[in-house]
Amino acid sequence: MSRKCDITGKGILTGNNVSHAHNKTRRRFLPNVQRMTVLSESLGPLRLKLAISTLRSIEKSGGFDQYLLSQPASGLAEQALKLRKQILRIKGKASA
């Protein structure tokens, strides 16, 4: 399983461990990515790889659909853009 969030695209970052003597060694910062099922009002249950920080943002915004629609397209991963387009299509049919 690649360590990449399906919604935000958050992935592995690299940097340095810096000791007290200021020796630098390379390290990796791994995001807390979990495979979980998220309930969408219009799409039903979705099985996604989510960073826990993304899950907290989803809960704070009031649900999966509201989160995707409130985020700018530039801040979303490719799979999230596809899901967003499906949600907009379904909501458009429901309102028409």
C-alpha cells in the first residue's frame, strides 16, 4: 500500500535528523494513512486510503460531500476530483 492519501494527495516527505552535535542524517516523514470506509450522502459507502488529518477535516466540515465541495480543486488529488465530479452530477440531477 503506497502511503498517499486518496483525497488530499498527502504523501511521504523527506528531511534530516539533526543531533545535538548538529550531525545530519536523512529520514522520512510518513503520513498516518489508513484504509477506511467513508459514507457519502450521494455516492454511498466508499473505501479509501485517508490520512487521519483528512478524516478530521471531513468530520469538521460536516461530511464527505460537504468537504469535497468546499475544497478548491487545486488542493485535491486526482481520485478526489473524480468523486467530486460524480457528486456534482448526482446533486445536479436531484435539484433538476
